[in-house]
Amino acid sequence: MLYLLRRFVLLIVTVIFVSFITFGVFQILPGDPVLTMLGTEADPAQIENLRSELGLDLPLYVQYFDWITGLFTGDLGNSIRFSMPVMDLMLDRLPVTLSLAAITLFIVCAVSLPLGMFAARRQNKLSDLTLSTATQIGMAIPSFWLGMMLIIYVAMNVDFFRISGYIPWSTSVTGAFSTLLLPAITIAIPQIAINFRYVRTAILEQIRLDYVRTIRSKGIVERIVMYKHVLKNALIPILTVFGLISAEVMAGTIIVEQVFSIPGVGQLLVTAINNRDFPLVQGIVMYITIAVVSINFIIDILYSIIDPRIRIR
Amino acid sequence: MTSKLLKNFNLLIGLFIVGGLLLIMIISFFYTPHDVTAMNIAQKLLAPNGTNWFGTDEFGRDIFSRIMKGTQTAFLVGVITVFIGVVFGVLIGGIAGYFGGWTDEILSRFLDALMAFPGIILALMLVAIFGPGIVNTSIALGVIAIPGIARIVRSGFVQQREAEYVLAAKLIGANAPRIMFRHIFPNISSQIIVAATITFATAMLAEAALSYLGLGVQPPDPSWGRMLKDSQSYLTSAPWYVYAPGIAITIMVLGLYMLSNAVRDLLDPRSKQ
């Protein structure tokens, strides 16, 4: 319990520091946002009006406080580009990005876990070395280029897949899959490469231990040895990587949504940056980061469930 | 046996790739087969042929020459990124690790927060504020690199600060900066070199991604990521346009990864098993 409490305090502190950075970094911005919005030849009275409307005439700590309370109440102000609440814009795009991220994570786990275990059992054999080399290349390939290759070689040849755009789940489930599957594979491949290496190392460390020899000598089927005993013990290091990967997947969606023209949060962020729409940029960055920090917190809780020893430390 | 072979393999191939690309970069300062910026609309989107080995782009510029020139951008971004990451990473990590206590607590929480941002998102935010371009992109990527390096440096300093040679240095009256940089720093420099090579590789990938989004290196500076962005409009009509920049990025990053693996094996005895 004390462990969880300490982790939770750390989570809050991190989020506060993150909010300092996200808020503070926009204060060193050269130029006046109001002048950018209205143009340099705007009427001074008009400038003054907009400034008080946006709350920019208030002291900095009041602005920060307003912003941080808005974070919890869901009122992050209006987007400059879309003249809509930041929150509505994000909620609109969130389901798309979340489904993309979920499919990606599923693919990463479904492929890298068995693959890593397979390679660990055949350590230093040809299949293991081939896989290790292949994953090194997989880590080096830029995901957006991989996406373009998939468009050229898969989407253009297989009728099922769409080259770009998005079909909502509510319209058609297979339609949604036909638009999300290739982007998910695109994001997944480099992550599979990374995760594979960690799984392989984690399993290798376990396989050498005495308990594995003991259960093997009891005549337990190899499949049960691997999945029930070895994997369970190797899960802690694997979970750690999983936290890193979910951050990478969030980052990956930003780029890959661009490749496949998927209207998700990532595309919104890029549009916001191109239009210098700072309230929107701030909001998106803050929420994505909170999501990533929370996932890592949840993983920490999972640790202590899987391995009671951690609770004591 | 096999792992030793693999290590040398990493070192050889890594050196070969990175050395080769460095050579191409040096050559590209003096010579490229075609002018990198000269546009010739009559020659646009040609398929690879005898004169334009990798074909031409939508302005009729030779892709092979632009790939060559792109090595300059790639190395420049990598060097600035690593420089910023190492200088600030060593300063922050060193101060946190050496002094400990509240200094460490505050700096560590700050680093945690920087690390909590998915890398590319922090870079995007910084680029949104300072604007795109080679220098700004490198600064943004350098800032992302700081927390990772700082953490490694910090734990190095924490391990070393109780060592007897540090106590000896204190007793002869050396001040904190002298102990930190003349005595402790050399003992953790190998870990910093390993971290720097990995940073170099990830910086290449991140630069390509930012430039692909149109928020990194701007034309007319040739950048592989930017070339990929431009090529996307011609996926059907000129697929070869897409190959060269992507393969160039992959080869360079692969070479740097292999080199960083080899460097880690050479310098960090703990990773040998």
C-alpha cells in the first residue's frame, strides 16, 4: 500500500512538472499571439478586447491556474484555427486514435511474445540469428516509409485495404478494419522489433535458472514450462518495455496518421502546429502525456500484483 | 563464439556503413553528379536511368545527387543533437548525482517530466514554438536527448561519489567542479559515449519523421525525410522516388545502431555475457 501511495505521489509530481513545461514553454514564445491573430495593423481597442477575452492580460500565475483547472474540468479554451472548444475537437478524434493504438498494441503483443520465446529457445541457432538481424533492420526502418511501401505493395493490390482515409466503426466494422489495419501494422513493426529483443533476453535469463530444470525433470510438457512458468517470471521486464512501447505507439500514430490520412489526434496536432494554434497544441500534448504517464503508473500497479516482492521494497 | 562473431560483425558493418556515408558526405561538398538545386521541368519524375541513377523528382532534380547532399543535413542534425544532449545531460545529471539531496530530487523530477513526454511530441511542441529548420530541429531533438543521457550520468555519479579516489581528491582540497569533471567524469565517459552513439541514431530517425511531417528541415536544404514527404504525392506515378530516401535513412540508422552495439560491447564490460 505504501508502495502504491509513493508511486501515486510521484505520478502527481510528474504531471505537475509536465504541466509547468507545457505551459511555460509557450511563454517564451517570440511575438504576441493576439497580434498574430489580428495582424499588426489591428485597432488597439480590438487588440485590448481580444487580449482580455483570452485572459492574456491576467498575471501569469492566474493564467496557469486557469489552464490547469481547465485541464480537469475539460475546459481548455477555444482553438484559434477551428474556433471550437479544444476539448470537443479532441474528443471527436480520440476514438480513431485509440482504436489505432489498441490494434497496434494487440499486434505487437501477439507477434513479439511468441517470436521472442521461439528465438530464446533456439539461442544462437540460425533461426535465432536471422530473427535478431531482421529485428535490427526493423528498428532502423522509418515507420512512415514502411507505411508508404505497404500502400504501394499491399493497399494498391489487395482490394480489401483502403489507401487512405477512415471509415468509422459505427458505419462498418470491416470498413474500419480496412482503413486501420495497415497503419497499425506500420506502427507495430518497429515496436515488434524492439519488444522481441526484450522478450528474448528476459526469457533467456529465466531459462538458465534451476527451477526450470526442476520442472522439466518432473516431466512437464515444454509448452506448459514455457507459458506457465517461464513467461510468468519473465513478465516483469517485459511489462516495463510495454510501458515504453505504449508511449512509442502514441508517438507513432502521429506520424502514421499522416501517411494514411487518418483523422485522428495526431493529424489534429500536426494541423494545430502548422496553424500555430497554441491552445490546441498545449491541450493535445498535455493529454497525450498524461495518458502515457498513467499507463506507466498502471503498469507499476500490475508489477506489484504479479510480483508481491515489489510491494515490500 | 557466435556472439563474439556477431560483435565483430556489428563493428565491421557499422564502421563500413557510417564510414561510407561520411565519405559520401565529404565528396558531396565538392562534387555531385548533377546540380542539387537546378530545376528542369522537362526532366521531371524520370525513372532511374543511366544519367539519373535514382531517377528525378517533381522538379526534375537528380535524386541521387540530392541523396548525397542529404548526408550533410543528416550528420549536421546528428552532431548538434548529440552535442546539446551530452553537454546538458552531463551538467544536469552530474550536478544531480554528485550533490544528491534536494538538488537531486528537483532535477530528477524535472528529468522525469521531460521523459514523460513521448519524444516526438516534445520535439513537435518545441518546433511549433521556435519554428522549423535545421538548427531548430536539432535543438528540439537535443532537448529530447537530455533526460536519457542525464539519467545515465546521474547514476554514474551516484555510484562514484563515495569512491575512495573522490574522498582523496576532497582531502587535498579539490573543489566540486574539479572533482566532478577531472576525477569522476573520466570514469563514466565510456557510458556517455555509448549513450551518445544511440542518441545519434535516434536523432536521425526523429529528424526524418519531423521533416516528413513538414516541421523539420525546410527546402531548399536537402533532407531525406523531406524528400519522402514530397514523394508521397507520386506514389502511383513514380514509386521509385520513394525508395531511395527511405533506404538511405534505414541504412544510416542501421549502421549507427550496429556501431553503438559494438561500442557498448567494447566499452561496457557489464554487457558482455
